[in-house]
Amino acid sequence: MKKLLVLVILVAAGAWWITAPQGLPDSAVPDHAPDLANGERVFNAGGCASCHGQVVEGRPQRAVMAGGLEMSTPAGLFRAPNISPDPDHGIGRWSALEFLNAMQRGVSPEGRHYYPAFPYTSYSRTSATDLLDLKGYLSSLPASDNDVGPHELAFPYSLSRGLGLWKRLYLNDEPQVTLTGYSEQLARGQYLVEGPTHCGECHTPRNFAQAMDTSRWLSGAAYAGGEGRVPGIDLGRSSFAAWSKDDIAYYLETGVDPDFDVVGGSMASVVDNLSRLPVEDREAIAAYLKALPAPE
């Protein structure tokens, strides 16, 4: 009996250790003065306003990052937090290391796991300097004292400690695909798509653990916010594969596809954000999408 008790204690201690939040070391913070213009570029690439903007008549606005948008998913109801510079209700007191831990490791300043409804699985591929520029830009925006309520999640999703094991399986900063050939434009496109623009979070199907099934990268997925599907944007989708790089770049700027159909749904917000990027970024995204390996 005593041996069994010791075994149970050891197993429990091991499980507690394996699921503990893993933050970054102090050395992960570079000596960097924030570039607010680049921070705004990262802000637009990431579509921060689409989730965290102040909600007016059910729609988030760009001016104030007050949070409050509600997202219904199979795991339950998520509420986008206040990320304005308010010191009590937003992120105004966060240090550079705390911000990087949240963005790249999904760990809160209190040492708790964030749920991957917040796409840190993509931001883990975003450079520390870009993220610190983003933090600087967010700090320049108006503060809001909006107090966002907690998530409402069903069991077992409500047990956030288990995310420690989930992260060990699915959180990394490795490239999602291996591309043939190299150019600065292609490298920039891969960085944007797999990192700050987090296209895969919506366009890639999920496995049983609700992690992106990267073996089917960008091949389309169920819409997390309700009924319907998010279309595939890999070369296996015959309709999308026929688009040229210019077609894709123009669509990301205007929301008009080669058949003169106009973007709708949640993608309209994505286009609104990406249209604010420099033209070379949209062209880089298009080059990456056209260079993806053909699916098996």
C-alpha cells in the first residue's frame, strides 16, 4: 500500500511538472527600441483589431483595443481580452518579457496557460523585435477600462493546466512547410503567413486535440465560429490554384477575386487589415501561397 501511495505521488508530481507553463528566459528580450511604424505594420498583419477592437453594435472597431468580442467554439465561449494600455484592465503594466511570454509561449504574467484560441502557435514564429514593436504600438493607442468577463468553457476544456502537455506536443517555432528554392520575397511570405498573419489558424483543419493538422496545411477547415467551412488556399484547391500571384495580391488589397466576386464574412475583416500592409507584403504572401508544395 505504501509503495502504491509513493507511486501515485510520483506520477502526480510528474504530471504537474510536465504540464507547468514554460516561460522564456530573461535573455529572450533583445536590447531593442520599439519602432512604432513597424509595430503598426505587425498590428495590421496580425489583425489585432478584428478580435480585440472595442465592440460597437456587435462589431470590433480599430480605435480602442478594449476587447469583449465573444467567439463560440466547440470548446465553449471565448472572450477576447482588453489589450489596451490600461494598467488595471489591459496590458499597461506588462513588461517586455511578459509580453513575449504571452505571444510566443501562451503564458500569462500570472504564470497561467492561455488557450490557443489566442493564436500563439503562430506568433511563436514571429520575431521578438517585431513583437516588441507591436507592444510599443499598442502602448500608443488609447487606454480602456473595459472589464472583459472570463471564458465559459465546457469540461474538460475548462482544465487549462492540461495545456502544458498540449504545448509540448504542438507548440514550436519550426517552419510549417519546406519550400523549394529561396528568395527574399519567398522568405518574407513564409514568415508572414506562418507567423503574424496566422492564416493557418483558420484555413488548416484541426485534429482530435484541436491542434492544426499541419499534414493538411491550408487545405480548408470547419469554421470555428459556427456552421460552414473555411476554404482551402493550398494548391490542391482547383479554384484557388488557378489564381495567379497578381490575382492573390489584388484580392488581399481589394477583396475582389478573379471572377469579380467580393469578399464576405470574416474574411472581409482580414482583407481590411491586409490592405493596410505595404504592397510588397501582399506580393510576398501571394508568392508563398503559389510556391507551396502540391498536396499528396
